Amino acid sequence: MSAIYAEELRVAYEQGRRDFRHWDLAGADLRGISILGASLYGANLREADLRDSDLTDVDLRTADLQRADVSGARLVCARLSDAQLADAILRGADLSEADLQRAVLTQAVLTDASLVDACLQAADLSRANLQNARLVGADLENANLEGSILVESDLRMANLEEADLAGANLRGASLPDAALIGADLEGADLTDADLSHADLEQADLREANLRCAGLREADLRCADFGGANLMDVQLQGANLHDVDLAGTCLERRRRVASS
């Protein structure tokens, strides 16, 4: 049935139709399809093959894309709020300026994907793989990134206020000028990460690994670094007002210096 619907979709779009709301396209082969501006609101695209498709400005709100393969697809300005994308493969996909508010992307593969200026407010990206992803200027306020992989990802100027990054792997990530006010980074790996000029006011960095991290000119007011690894961290010009350094090498140095 889905194979028939896939062909119907192609033909109908070519004939000018744009409304495909709630269509059942589960498991459909839609590789390379180009349906710019179409509405697939609430559609069933579970396990569909959408590799290298052009879904620019497509309405995919509340759509089911669980375990779908969307590798290399173009989803610029696509609307994916409340969409289900758990275990989806979006490797190398272009989601620039896409709306992914409240979308579920648990364990999704987003390696090398572009999410520049995308809106991911309150999205669930727990255990997602975002290695080498571009998230410049992305809005991830209140997003769940617990246990996610963000190795060498580009998060410059991203908004991560109140985001959950507990246990996330951010080794070598680029976060200059990022907003991390009140973010949960407990146990996160920030080895070699660049957090220069970042705002980490009231952030939770307990037990985090910040070895060789760059925190130059960062705002660390009231941040909690209890038990964090701060070996060789760069803190030139950082605001350390009311910072909790309990159990860190810096706290031990303070004790020695004052004794």
C-alpha cells in the first residue's frame, strides 16, 4: 500500500497538489523526491527512505518519522514541531532554520548535519549523535541533550539556557558566545572544548571534565564546579564571582595559597 501511495504522491505533486496530510507512507521509497512546500502534517513516514530528498519548507508537524532514513536530505525551513524522529538517520541532512520545537529525536543520528539557526526548544535529543554537527545560532532552550554525543560540534552563539546536557560528550566542541545559563552539565565531557565568552551563569558543572577547556572571558557567576576536572583549563578574564570550586584542583590551590 505504501509503495502505491509513494507513486501517487509523486504524481499528485507534479499535478499541483500540495496537501498530503495524514498520508500513510510507512516504509515508502521516497529517495530523491522533491516536494517543496508540501504539507505532510501528521503523515506516517515511519521507516521511510527519504535519502537525498528535497523537503524545503515542508510541513511535517506531528509526523511520524521514527527510524526513517533522511540522510543527505534538504529540510531548510521545514516545520517539524512535535514530530517523532526517534532513531531516525539524518546524517548530513540540512535542517537550517527548521522548526523542531518539542520534536522527539532520541537516539537519532545527526552526524555532520546542519542545524544552523534551527529552533529546537524543548526538543528531546537524549542519546542523539550530533558529532560534527553545525548548530551555530540554534535555539536549544530547555532541550534534553542528556547523554548525547556532540564531539567537535559547532555550537557558536547557540542558546542552551536551562538545557539538560548531563553526561553529554562535548569533547572539542566549539561554544564561543553560547548561552548556557542554568544549563545542567553534570558529568559532561568538555575536554578541549572552546567556551570563550560563553555565559555559564548558575550552570551545573559538577563532576564535569573540563581538562584543557577554554573559558576565557566566560561568565561563570554562581556556577557549580564541585568535583570537576579543571586541569589546564584556561580562565583568563573569566568572571568567577561566587563560583563553587569545591573538590577541584583550583580549590586546593586556593587553600594552599591561603595557608
